[in-house]
Amino acid sequence: MTPATMQILEEALRLTPIQKAELIDKLFHSFDRSTDRRIDEAWSGEIESRIDAYENGNISADSAEAVLERVNQR
């Protein structure tokens, strides 16, 4: 990696998990310009809505272990 790339990586590693996920999503989608922006915007809105509902106590969440256990039982 170049020094500039290493600096970007070091800064990215200091981000919160949500910020890292958003950065990963943006970088991933930068490879494929053919995606429909309306779909991405709709999903982004849905995700934000669900995060807000969770943080406000309107919905609950299961652990990743519980979800994977249910998936593996199918």
C-alpha cells in the first residue's frame, strides 16, 4: 500500500462500526456504477428507520448467534 492508502486505512480503523459499514458500502458500490440509485436510497431509508426504531426501543433485536442458530435449523 502507498503511504496515503495506509493513512486512510489507519483513519478508517478509528471509525465506529456503523461508520465502517457505511464506508465499506460506499467503496463496494464504487466498483459497480450500474446499480439503481433509487433502490439504494430506499434501502438506506429502511435501514435508518430500523436503527431508529431499535434505538428508541420500538423493536428488539436477536443476537447473531440466535439468528444463525435458527438459520442452521432449517
